[in-house]
Amino acid sequence: MTSVRVGFTAKDNGFHFANRFPSRPIRQFRLGSVATLDVGDVANGLCGGMSYTTRDVFEHHLSPPPDAAAPDTGPLHDYLVQRQIDSFDGGLVPARFFSLMSPVRPDREPWWAQVLGMVRFDRHSRAWVMIHDEWPAIKQDLDQGRLATLGLIRAVSLDPNQLGHNHQVLAYGYDLDGSQLTLWICDPNWPGDDGVTLSLDISDPRAAASPVWSRPDPPTYCFFRAPYLGRDPSGIF
């Protein structure tokens, strides 16, 4: 069996508070003296912001604060909100979530998917995406000692209102026993929990494959490596 870790644990390097915040807009814009436009609500979660900030802190060799309650004001709160926005990558990440949520995607790879793929249309199954496309990129990050930022598909729907059911986490290691892959996960919804894993049989990207999540959360249908551009979090604690 191959085991890889990047020197990170959720208990020591993750935040000690859960992804639960008091209700307030993610962004608020004044429309002159006429009205105020509220965009988003932090009460819906800042999983992307928490995951990206955790990675920022780790890569700058800092320690997370000891706080057991999520901040509702102050520099750390503002930083988390900004990193949540950064995690959307200018809208490309929500678009990726929406694409992988599609119920049109088959459970197993159809024979015609690669033919269409040659003309740059993504018609692959979620299993193909995870095993053939995303896992090698995640493995490369971890093998090179870097955390990997993941998007988790937790809704299958054409309704864009379901986008908020999806999730963002960090992978800090993997075990590969034959074709059985286990990713070790730092999840903002399970602070300090070193037992969170995501498992998948990667033997055949053309076959149906379902990830197994180790905690009693909604099922995970697919995962992908999310883009990450670091920031310096010095001075936010």
C-alpha cells in the first residue's frame, strides 16, 4: 500500500470552529441613496473560504487561532469572506459544480463520450472525471507535498438553486491499496476531525463508481481539484 501525507492534520492545522456563521450578507453594495443590495449570506457556509484560508495559513507556516467559535466580525471574518469569493475563481468553480451536477451525465462512460471529447465537449461520466481527469492532478499535488483543494458534488440537479448543497474541502494525504483510493480530508464542517475520508475504487474509469464519505453527511457523487491561488494571511489573527 502507498501512503502519502503532507505533514498536515485537521486537528493541528485546521480551524477549531465549525462552518457555522451568523446571518449577514457576503457582500453589501450601496445603490446611491436609494437602496442597499445584499449578495449571499455567510449563514449558508464559508466552506471555500475556510478551506482556502486553512491552506494559506499552513503554507505560510502559521498556526490557526484557538477559537472554538466562528468569528462574526473582524479581520479573520473579513478574510474568510474574501477567500470564499476567491474560491469561486471568477465564476469558473460554480460553473464546474453545475456541469458535474447534471443528471444528464451517465453513471458509466458511454462509448461515444471520447468521440465527442475530441471536439472539446465534456460528455464524460462523473466516474471518468474523478478517476481519469481529477485524481492524477490531486495525486500530483499531494506527492509534491502540497495540499489539494477539492470541490465535492453533493447534488444532482439542473436547478442552479441546488449549487449551495455542494462543498469545498482540503485533501492532505492519500492511501492507495491496489485500486482502492482513500483521500484524507480536512472538512470545515468537521473541525479537528482527523478521521474524515473519501474513498473510491479507481480500477476502471469507464465503469460506474461512487465515492464513499466517512461521515453522516449527504452523499458525494463526484469530486474535482479546485484551482487555488495563495494569499498571505499574516496579521489576521
